[in-house]
Amino acid sequence: MKSAQRLLSNMPLRHQTLFILLAFSSMNSDARSRMADAEVTSINGVPCFSISKKEERRNGQPFLGALGVSDMTVKPTTEIWGFLMTGGKKIPLSSANCILYGRIPASAEAAPAPELKSGRVYEVFLNGRSMDAADPTYGYVAKFCLVQQVSAKPRLVVIQSDTQAWMDDTCPAKNPVP
């Protein structure tokens, strides 16, 4: 800090002003960016990813360039499955449809998806933006886990972003998605 003060004190006022403006303009622009909540539903026990109706009303339809699912239970966090759209192609994403875990869209590159395990916390990141340049949203994120049922397939539990379970990457056994 003292070296910065010394540097500034030896500069003419207009250079000091320029230096300060450049320093502020080079700060991370992500402060104006935003991550929105993704939606996770269950179709025949398989997680399916989309955006909410609220997000779609707010910003319009985003176009997806990539999707990634990571296992948050292991440290460091490990991406277990995802896809990347190739050739500059993107797919429209809406609240009326979703992308099933493991299903690879046409024009995407991906490896086969491993089976999801009960009790692990997973995070999905939908890398997509709307066509509106003024929209600061650059992606959609959600966390979920599977809870083993006594006499049935595991049930999907969505972890809400405003909970301690989200912060701790833990799987709350309540609130399963039907």
C-alpha cells in the first residue's frame, strides 16, 4: 500500500487520475455479471435440467453452449459429465423443456454419463446466455442429490441456494422432487 501511495505522490495530478481510472476499469467485470438458479426436475428418476419460468420471463430464452455436472462431495470438485456444443452451435433452453442427465444433444461432444450415486451432492452448470446484450446472466446453476428410498429408486432432492446445505454441500433428506 505504501509503495502505491509513493508512486501516486510522485505523479502529476492528471497521471494520478488516469492511473486511478485505469485501476478501477481493470477490476473484474463479473460484478456486473449474474448467475441464475437452474431448475432440476426428475423424469422417471433421471435428473432433467432447465431454467425457471421466472428466469425466462425476466430475460427471455437463453442459448446453451455447454452443460456440466460436478460431484461436490469429493474435493477437489470433479466434473463427472457434461457436453460442449461444437461448431459454434447453441441450443435454445426454455422452462417448457429440459435436458436429461446423460442425453447428449446433436452437435455436442461428450463422454457417456456415469450413474449418479445416492447421498452425493451434484452441481449442474448450464453455460448459456440470452441474445439480449444487456442481460448480465452468464449461466444457471443448481445443486441436487439423490436419496435412497427403502422400497423404490432413489429420489431427487433439489438443494435450495439460500440454505446451509447449499453452502456446506450436504444432502438434506427432505423435500424430494416427485
